[in-house]
Amino acid sequence: METIGLKAKLSKDLITAMKARDQQTVSVLRMILSEVKYAQSAINIHQELEDAAVLKVVASYQKKLLKAVDEFPDPVKKAEIHKEVAVVDRYLPKKSGPEETIAAIDAVFGATTDRTFGVVMKQVLAILGGGADGKLVSELLKKRLESK
């Protein structure tokens, strides 16, 4: 069985949303696909982006939406943006929780004697991969470094 690429999944889900007349999902998926196309043209228009690059574009779009939430005082608009974020979240890997993050920090502390924030942070993010929540890792790592 062949696995479907992220860009192909986005396109397929766009067609499904169009058939279901789900305008919000259609709008969000069109924006993501537009961003993917723009990123692809910046590299090479004739070459498909790898899933990792498409995932990076989706994550970037999510960050833009989350930043926009803070800029709108209107609660109706904020709720609308949160719905858009929920659509984007379907295409991102599940974020690691505090337990997984602490386990990764413990693993790095057990494997190395270097306690430099940047070095340890980089190693923890490498362990957690795409599911890493950078803000959570940073907070937990700072607490851990301060306690020692």
C-alpha cells in the first residue's frame, strides 16, 4: 500500500470539503496549498516539495493564525481564527506533552555533561522531532537548568 503525500492529502481533502460545501475548510486548505505552491516556486517550480517541507509550510501557516488571534479584539473573529487553527492542526503531527518532553530532557541530561541551554535544547528538539513544542521545551528546560 502506497502512502499518500501531505500535499496530495491536502488536495484530496480540499475536494472533499468542496463537495461537502464546508467553506471554512475550503478556505483554509486553499490558503495552505497556495503557501505550498509559493514555497515550491521559491525552490524549483518543476519539482514537488518533500513532505517535510510541506509540513514546515503548514506549521508556518498555523503560527501566522495563532499570531493573528492576539491582534483581533473581536471575540467573534477570534473564534473564527480558532476554527481555522483546528483545521490546520489536522495536518500537523501531535505535539508532545510535558511527560514526553521531560523524558527527552532526562535522556539528554543522562547522555551528556554539557548543560549549555542551546546545546541541550537542540538535542531535545532532535529527540522529539516534529512533535516538539518549542515553547514547552524551553520552559521545562529552563526550570531544569535553574534547579541544578
